[in-house]
Amino acid sequence: MRPLLRARPTGGGPGRAPAFLAVPAVLALAFLVLPLAGLVLRAPWREAPELLAGAGVGQALRLSLLTASAATVVCLLLGIPLAWLLARPDLPGRSALRALVTVPLVLPPVVGGVALFTVLGRTGLIGRPLYELTGFAFPFTTAGVVLAEAFVALPFLVLAVEGALRAADRRYEEAAATLGASQWTVFRRVTLPLVAPGVAAGAVLCWARALGEFGATITFAGNFPGSTQTMPLAVYQALEGADPRAAVLLSVLLLGVSVAVLGLLRDQWVNRL
Amino acid sequence: MTVDARIVVHRSGWSLDLELAVGAGEVVALLGPNGAGKTTALRVLAGLQPLDAGHVVIAGETVTDLPSARRSVGVVFQDHLLFPHLSALENVAFGPRARGVPAAVARRTAREWLDRVGVGEHAAARPRTLSGGQAQRVALARALAAEPRLLLLDEPLAALDARTRLTVRSDLRRHLASFGGAAVLVTHDPFDAMVLADRIVVVEDGAEVQTGTPAEVSRRPRTEYVARLVGLNLLRGVATGHHVDVDGGGELVTADSAFGPVYAAFRPAAVSVYPERPAGSPRNVWPGRVTTAEPHGDAVRIQVDAAGLPVLVDCTTAAVAELGLGPGSPVWLSVKASEIEVYPS
């Protein structure tokens, strides 16, 4: 990995950092790193196979991977067109729309869960007619988990893809049009491949955010093992209840996934954008 | 006419109004300075930009309101715009495939085109690994493989280095000659226009100022800009037989006779320079003063202020040294009457 800062080549070296900056800086670093180190150190590695084999953990892991992936697919299907729209320079009210898209980034996830409830709950604006028509309601179902995760993760994808679209040279699309390509062909064979690195980076970020989702999920979908209890929820329950060791182990697992995502983003995609 | 267009585009402080007719197999060059509106005209023809008034008819079909994809135009862009994520072959196959040709057939067509433009061995290469000349050939193959009725070339040689430009230009000439549809070439390089086009339309400030074959335009320029482009001295005046009263003073004697307002053009190399008033036959003799002198090919091009008229003169380096010419030197110029081309303005 490249260093963020390089020492000045000549002229007396970088010099010593003054103590009033160095001390809090080291403290901050310790504050960030120590808990993670503690997690790794205190993880019950010996019992790990047995704990992971336990019904609840495996179930939560599978559900997490499934729902995070499903949420990512939802985000890709809806987010790429939205990003495309936002990237058009002639879109009226673009900055307002863009601000709206970023709301879930700063919104407390619990609020997101409550908001989803008011719209898609059994008595919600859309939820009630949906329930009356089909007998189906999103809350407390796996589909509800996917929805909650997609809600908080969508901005990550949209912003990444929008950035890539804006950086891309739109004249390639013109070239494709002169060759007789329909708008759909231009989008599929030119626009999308041109922004593929941005889409990939966005999808990874989106997936990671969905995997770690807690607040909106527990509010909107509840915490039912097997159907809505994802890893973060299982961690929470394990820590509160029977098995803190399992909580630590699951946390290490999630930490591993996060580090892997960071590594992927750094080396595979971010540098290429 | 394969192409019949009137292109009117208004922008704040600028407008373009150009009529254009191009026959089948004909190559028309839009020649003009940057900002004259050439590229805008090309984009309108391609359907990449709307026009404010006028029409575009290609092969009898009015395409004014049709999108680019349904116009059957091929465009070769200045910086080639080959799709960076596709190989040369897939770039060329893109047009046929977009028009519904099965992938295998489209690739076979693409391969033929790559061979024809001489880059068959680079079929699998990505555009970024191609040289400028190779990329421009692939871009030509891509435009032609879609079988357009109108081929548009936007400064196709401008991004190439001098040597590559030479070979690509002569190959382009060959491909344009065998292309059956109409072709419109945009360039600011008079030599490209002379070599590649059957007819030149000179565009200045959004309007046509002159049109004709390369020979006509280069022999009889009608604006100062064109004269400078083709390297001629251009004077304007009123002719009475073999005599022309030059606007702004002075007079010319010409071998051809004309009447009324005329242009008079002569080559810088046809002007002789003397340190003193020459004796003998030359009839057109003017005193003047050198304003600038700079190398021009294997000669030296000096600009002389001859009683208010700027005249370009090409001298040998030896003559410049012998006469000790430099800015400010007083000289006498003469031009033979037979060297002056006179034509009505």
C-alpha cells in the first residue's frame, strides 16, 4: 500500500511532531485499534468450530449473507438508473434530488426502520393496500430485512455510480448512437462497461453496509432467529443473553469481512477509478 | 443529391447558417478556422445536435427529427472515440451488431474491414494499446462497417503526428474514393482538404464564404483567410481591361482582361525583390519596406508593406543574405502580369 504522506526528500527531514499533537494522535489511534485487537485476542478460537456449528450462529450467518446479497441486487437494479438520472446535467432540481438520496446516510438507522414501518407496515400507506390485496406484509419477514438493508445501503451505490458516470466521457455514447445503437444498447454495451469499476466499488460498499445493518432491521423486521435475525442482531442477542463468547466470535467474523472489503476496495477498484 | 441540408443553429452571440449538398461518392470538405461552426454543422448532420431551423435530407429521406441511431451516418471522430473496453474487432463489429446482425457475422464483417484498412493484425488489441494512426484506421473501419449512406469525418488527421498523418491521409483518400456514399470532412488544414475532397466549402463565422474544387479554391481564393491558407497574395480592386485599380491604392497590370470588381491573386514565389527600382520589362513595380522575415520551407518568406498593401514574398536564403534583408529594409517588388490571376468578385 502506498504511504499517504512521504517524507520530504531534502531539507532537514520531516521534524518532530509537537507533543500537544502527538499525544492525542497516538491516543486516537489506540482508541481505534485497541478494541479491535481486544476482539481478536479475546475471541474463543478453540471453541470456534463448535460455536459456529451451533444452529443459531450458522443460521444468522447464512441469513446475513443472503439478505445482504439480495439487498445489493435490489440496490443495483434501482440504484444504477437513479444514478444515471442524477448524473444528467440537464435534470431539473438535481441538487435537491441528490440531497434526498443522501438522507439515509445521515439518518439514524432506527429512524429509517420507523419510517419504513409507516409506509410498508401492515397499516402503512402502501403496506395496508398491499396486505389487503395479497395478505402479505413486509415487517418481520426476510423480505423486510432485505428492504431495511437496501434502504440504508442504497445511497452508497447511487453516489459511487453517479460519480463514475459523471467522470465518464459521454461522447462514447454519442459514438455508439451514430453506429445505430438503440438507447438500451448504448446503456448496456457502452455506458455500463465504462462505469463498471464504479458500479463494482459501489456494490461492495453497499453490500458491506447491508451486512452490518442493525437499527433499521431490528426496528422494521424484528429479531426472529431463522427469518430476520442477521449476524449483527445475533451478536447483540448473544451479548445480552446466554453466550458472550459467541458474540465475540461473530464480531471477529464481521470484522474479517469488513477488512476484506476494505482491502478489495483499495487494491482492486478504488485506485482504478 | 445524397445529402441535402440547410443547417441553422443559433447561440448567444453566434449563429450558423449553412446550405450543403453532397452527391453520391462525393467528398466535401468544410474548411475553416476554429470556431467557424464546422464541427457544429457535422454534429447536426450526425443527429447529435438539434438545429434551430432548416432540414437534413439523406438519400431522399428527411431525417431532421430522427435520432442519430436511425440516420445511417458514420462518424470518424477527431480523437477516434473507440470504446476502451472493447477490442478493435468488437469496436468495428459494434455497428453491424447494433443493427441486428448476428454476432458471428458481424465479427466476420469487422475482420474484413480491419484487413481492408490495414490493421487486421491488431484485431484483438484494446484501443489504448494502439498507436494514433492504428486507432484512426480502426475508427474508419468502425464507421464504414455500419454501411452508412453519409460518412462524416471530424478532423480525422488532426490528432496524428506528421509522419503518421502522411500515410493515414493517403490511405484515407483511397478509402474515400471507393466509398459509394456521400462524405463530409471537417478540417482546418487546407492540405487535407485539397488532397481528400472533391469540393471545398470554406466556412467563416458560421457562413459559407467560398465553394469550389480544390483547384479553384487554391487558385482563386475569395477571402483573406482562404488566401492565407493556400499561401497566396490576394488583392481586391476594380478592373478595366488589363488594368486593375487596387482598393486602398496602387494599380496592377494583368495579362488577362476583366471588367468590374475583381480579385487579383499571385503566389509569393512569383514576386521578385530588388534593392533598387528595376529597369526593363516588369510592369508591376512597387516600392516597399520589409516588415517581417521568417523561414518558410527551404525559402524565406518576407512580408513587405508596399504602400499600405501587405504583400508576401518568397525569396531564397541566398537572396536574403545578398540583399541584407531584414525588418525595415527598403525594397522594390515586381510581379509579371502573367503571374496574376484575375477573377470577378
